[in-house]
Amino acid sequence: MESWMSLISDVGFPIVVTLYLLHRIEGKLDTLNDTILQLPDHLNSRSSDQIKG
């Protein structure tokens, strides 16, 4: 049991920091994903505007 407590105290801090950073970056990744999904529509509208104009 003592070895488990030592293991938790040794690796607990890095795990907490990793989870915190993953939580922070999750919102940014969602925004990036949405932007990438909208990119083809944006490029198509720009190319059709250039053809008309």
C-alpha cells in the first residue's frame, strides 16, 4: 500500500498538469476544427466572386 501512495505522489502532479493543459487546449482545437471545415466553402465563394468580378 505504501508503494501505491509513493507512486501517486510522484506522478500525481504531472497528471494534473497534463489534464489541465488538455482541458485548456480542447476549446482551441474545436475552433480550429470548425474553421478547417468551413474553409472549402470560403474558398469556393472567393473563387466564384473572382470569376464574376
